[in-house]
Amino acid sequence: MGCLSTMNFITRLSALCLRKSKMQHRHQSSRRPAVPLGSRILTDPSKVFEHNMWDHMQWSQEEEENAKKKATENSLVKVQWEDQDKYERQASKYWNEFYKTHKNNFFKDRNWLFLEFPEILPEKKRQEFQTGKRSSEHTELNNNNRFSHKNGMFEEGEKYWKKNCEGGSTAVQGYVCNGSQAKPLSENPQGKNCGEELSKLKSFPGCEATYRILESHSSYNSAWCSAFVHDVCDDALPYPFPDEILDVILLVFVLSTIHPDRMQGVVNRLAKLLKPGGMLLFRDYGRYDTAQLRFKKGRCLSENFYVRGDGTRVYFFTKDEVWNMFSLAGLTEVQNVVDRRLQVNRKKKVKMQRVWIQSKFQKPLLSLHNPEEATERHPY
């Protein structure tokens, strides 16, 4: 909650500066508080190309209206129903081709994870990590608005995992990162059990670990991770471990690839995997992001849901939509913010308004038995 309070203060301060300058100038700070979501704030338009990214951008009414207009225009012509059905049925095929094509050139650098989502680490180690790694040499940001591999906290976090996970901590990619030596699921016949029998297993990936994370990334260490392939949209397909055992689930640019009609079911199922007090960490595309506004007519599947030229699909969220989904799944809000940034191409002198949603939702220690009770707690 402390990070959220800081974010709100920065946002209010920035908004005040903008009102005083009648949207002509934005405040620039030479200091870079690391979290939440950065604090490089622009006031002087003449300096816009000095950095690749500017944080906490406040949109003018004109900018907001122009974005809505573009989104309305590019959604006037919808994809034909037979093609929409094809994109749904063959979704995995298109994504497999996407990753085969891009390999390490897409989402290869996620240096920000340990900064924005310190919950990745167990609480005690998290405090030690944050306290011990806040020295200036570990908080220098490069011009790409990311922590460098040599000097950044991300690398230190990776070192922490490699050093300490052997002793009983765990994390997951379509995998469960295991505290002890992990065996591939193909070597574990118990992983083939399903339904009620699965919950009775005494052995499952990560069963000996004291801290478990469900994640999705190809660069995992097989010594402390158990990898598996899973269709999150298939409600009948059991996970290779019982419910209520995970401490953290990372849902980073995953939900936006799923058909809007199936999102709630995916979130509901993931919420069941969390132990009471467990955290779901979410980051994905926000409404009117540059990526949404760039779509041409005829690429819209449904409202705010589009198909790219390669057949992969993407949805653009609002903060309220995210709140509603996770609340209906019985989770409570810890953080739910709109991350607006100005990304620039300094060589081509191009400006891009980026919008993401970043959220943290927690499973209550006492589960909500009445799903309707969650809707009564909307904070907005």
C-alpha cells in the first residue's frame, strides 16, 4: 500500500503542475525513485527526446478525445465471423508461430519484475533483498528506462533465486520452480493423475518447497523449476499440482491474448491455485495504448479486441475491468493503477503514448463464500 500511496502522490503533484501550466509544460525530475512505475516526469517539451521513456503522463482532454476517436474509427469494420472462429480455434498455432519467429527478440528483458513485483521473493528474503540492494550502484537506470544487467536489481534477484531456491523456495513457468531437484513431468507418472486424485497426491512439482510461484518464461533453470505445458482456457485440464498451494502467480501480458468471453473463467481457475494470502501479479495492455490506436479498419474482432497480421490477438483493458474480474474471483485489491508513459524514438523523432495496467490482487485469508459480496466492495 505504501507504493500505491507514493504513486497517488506523484500523480496528484504532476496533475497540479499540469493545471498550472495549462497543459503546455510537464514537470521534469532528475532524480529517479525506482518504484512504483518510475518517476521521470516531463515538463519541458524541448527535452522530450533526451530519454526514451517518460513516466506518469497526464493526458489532456484533447489527447483523450483523439484516442477515443481513433479507437472508434478502427473498430467500425469487424472481422468476419468465420475468420473470428478460425482465430479462436487456432490460437495456439498462431502463438507457436509467433514465438518461433521472434524467439529471444520478444519479452526477453524483464528487468523491472523485481522492482515492481517484489512479492516474487518470500517476505523475509524480500525485506533483506530490498534493504541490502538499495545502494546507488544498484539503482542506476539506463536510457531505456530499465535496470542494466550489470548494475540492476534484476540481476541481483536472479542471483538470489539461484543461491537460495535450492534450500526450499520455489517458483513456476507453464512451470513450477521447485526448491529441490526437479524432475520433468514426463518422468513423473503422478503428474498424469487428474481430478480428485490429484489433490490426494503426496508428491507433485514443488511439493517440498516453502514458496511457490506460477510463471511463464522460457529461460528457466531445470534444477529448480518443473516445466509443463498447460492450456489455461481448458477448465477440464487439471494443473499438475493441487489447489491452494501457490504463493504467487505472475500474469504478465497473458490475459490480453485470451478471448474476452473466456477471461473470467481463466481468472477464477487461477485464483483457486493461490493459497490464502497468496498474490496474483498482473500487468497488461491498457485502453488506448498506441498499439490499439495503430490498428487498421478490419482488424477488430469485438470491442477493444483485435487480431494482428500474424493471427495473434490482443485485448486492451481498463482499470475497472481488471478490478471486476479479480474481485469476482474472490481476490482483493492491493494495487490497481494505470501506467501511462510517453515512449519516444529519438532517432526518428517519434512519440508514442503507452498505456498499461499494473495490478496486485490477494486471496483473502478467509475466502469469500458469496461471490456477490465482492461486487459490494468496489472502491470506485
